Amino acid sequence: MNKIFTTAILACLLTVLAMPIGADETKDHICFRALDTDKDGLVTFEEFAQHYGADEARFKTADADQDGRLTHEEYHGLLGHGG
């Protein structure tokens, strides 16, 4: 067997084994996608407010680059993953 192929298979296997048991990454990703009503990959304050109310302070805390839109990373930085 090719050494590179064997290394790639081993790396994939280790990645799968390192995943937490019972982790459900899709739950929070779906939540972000549900907030992103125009499907542009960003959540505006208006989209955020439809679910969380007009909590501008919370939105601004999450909006790390202060561009008025939350990226997936910014959103989960505020709310975390899981749960």
C-alpha cells in the first residue's frame, strides 16, 4: 500500500475517533441557517431580532468586526455550539 495513502487513511480515522461522542454539530448550524433568512451567509440585526428580540447590545457584543452582520463564527462565539 502506498505510504501517502496509508497516512491519509490513518489521519481520517484519527479525526473521526477524536470527535466527541454524541456531538451534534448540525443542530447549531441549522439554527444559524434559519436566522439567515436571505441565505447570504450572514445574519443582520433584523434577522437576529426576529428570533432574539431587539437586543442590540447582545448583537453588538457578537459582532466582533462591527460590520453590522454576524458571521457563522461570530454567532457561535456568542452562543456556543451544542446545547
